[in-house]
Amino acid sequence: MIDAHGNNLILLLCVPRSGSSLATVMLQNHTKIFATQEMWFLMSLYDLQKSKQSRPYGGAGIIHQFFNGIVSDEVFEHACRAFSRQIYNGLLQGSGGAEMVVDKSPRYYYLLEFLDKLFPQSKRIWLLRNPLSILASYKKAESYMDCKMNFADNLLNPQFNIKMADLTVGLFRYYHYFASNHPNSYRLYYEQLVTNPKEEMMKLCAFLGITYEEDLDKYGDHMNTPKSDLFYSMGVGDPFLAQHTEPHRDSIHSWKDTLDKKETELYCRILGARLFHELGYHAELEEAEKWTGVRFDSEPDLDLIQFRTKQLTDASGCSWEENYQMKVPNVDAIANDHQTIPISSNYEVIQLQTTLRSIEKRLENSYIEQRRLRKQLDSLRNKINRFKSIIPFGNRLTNWASDYLNHRGRK
């Protein structure tokens, strides 16, 4: 069962198109592990505090004010933790004896700080893949869905595109998050997983604290079982996964046949050579340099990365800690499973804060109204001055009009 600290919860983290469906389908073959294709629901919980989007029933501002004015961060995190555990443990109850849950949701780079607060003892697996292969997999998937996307143009297109955020912001968020060694983190390389699946699954099981079971990699042998049916019923993930019955190495070098020189050069320039070297893909970078005839700078295109980051944070209402790294668990700070944290534990402070925000809003509205009236008054004065210049007895008429307007204004 998943406890309040996140024990027995496995978070498989990576950017989309990194091979997470393959890793998950092998993990879910283990009798102690339950997994579905993708969940993503933690992002919806996280967005309750952030989103101001309109709703068909209205009240978006009220809901935002409730979560950010009445409900403290501590209460919110406690409620999210309780809800998440109910979901995870509910899945385990119908899994036929599984004890651990894999939550494979590639875009969790969106809420890494939230994950650390919610489940600090969870196991976090970083699935890495050659970035050029990730880009090639995106291109292949788009072609499969009859969407012809020019990735060279889209990488530089100023319009917001979540897939371009995946390829830039998401990759660097994970890069910084897993920068230091952490007892609850593990690096799983896609290329090694498909080359030596049994050996890699044995090492992964050791990290998770479970005994390796034979033929986990032969996921085709486990099809048409209740667990496998549920995995595939989600209808998301890699559309090519079911075309094979076990890992294969065909896609390791396919980026050379899928990408053109312009796409390869542009993406390498954006990411910078240092990232390839530090992730262990220096050989692939050398191939790209030889093919394109370009020697890539060490540092990434920071202007583009920061621009994409701002796009995503502006669209979502999030604020992230720059270069955020995984935190050392502080399990003592987590409330007991059955403890209810009162929303009004500091009622007087909350009341004062709410009153202050109300006064600030009224002052803001008052200032806006004053500016509107000043603008209207200036417009009337300009009209009077024009009349004064063209009408006989202009001064006398102007004085009369001013007296009349001032009298109406006071009234």
C-alpha cells in the first residue's frame, strides 16, 4: 500500500517519446507492481490553486480566491496527498496482489516541487534517451497520426506549443532535478534497456527492493491478462508498442534516417553540447557534428529556453524554482494519515488577509474609475475650448457651461 510518505509509489519521469510505455509495460508484468499507461491526475490537483480559466458554471475567480485565500498550502497539500493515496490504493485493491504503483506521466516536469512535498519517499526513475532520438520519435508519431509537423520551424515558432516545451523546458527541468545523487532516484537509459533488457530489469528491481521475476521483458507473453488488458485500455502512450512482443534496438539509431540536417543542427544548438556530454550521449553528438559539419557550442540557447519557460509558466500560472533539484525527504513535516488539519486554524490571520485583499481590490477599482472620469472630463474641456473659439460670446457661454457641469458633478 502507498503510505503518506510515498513508500511503494514509483514515479517514472521523462519527457514524452522517451520510451516510457516500453519501460512501464515491462514493470507491470511483475506480480508486485501495478501500472497503467498514463495517469496525469496529479497535474489536475496541482492546477486547482493555479488555474483561473473560465468554467461553464462560472465562479472561476471565487474558486481561485478560495484555494489561495482560505485554504492554506499545508491544508491543500494534505488534501491532495489523501486524494492521491485513495486513488493509488484503490487501484492496488483490484490488482490481484500488487503492492506498488507506477505512475508514468511524462509531463510531471510541470510539478516537480509539488511531487517532493507530496510524496518525499517515493521512488523516482529518470528514463533517459538520446535527445535526437526523442525528437525523431516525435516526428515519427506525428507522421503516424497524419500530422505533418515541421520541427525546425516549430522549435523557433514564437507561438506556445506544449510539444516544443517538452523538448526544451521539460528536458532541462529533469536535467536539473536529477543533477545530484539521491537515494530515491535511479537513472534508466533507454538504449541499455532495449539492448540488455533482462540485466537492466534486474538492476531496476534491486533499486525498487523487489525480487526479479523471469521474462519481464517479454511483454508479449503477458498479453490478454487482466493486468495487461487494463494497461492497454488506457489508449495512450506509444502507438507502436503493440507491434512487438519484446524490446528491440531498431530505434536506437533511427534518428539519422528520420531527421534532416536542419532539424538536427537546430536542436543540438538549442540544447548545447554540454547536456549531451553530461547525459552520456557524446558519441551521438559527435555523429551529429560530423553529419551536419557544425561544431556545437557547449552552452544551450538560454534565451530560447527562458522564453519557452516563461510561455509555459504564464499559460499555467506556475512559478518554479530555477534549476530545481530533488530535495532530501523531510518525512517529519508530513501530517499523520488520519490527522485533519483545520482550515481555520489561524482564522484571524486569514480574515485579515481576506479583508486586506478586498480593500486593495476596491482601491484598485476606485483608481480605475478616477482615471475614467478624468479622461471624460478632459474630453469635455476640449470640446468647450473648441466651442469657445468659434461661438460669439464664447467666454460667457464657457463660464455658464462650466458652472452647469460643476453643479451636476456635485449633485
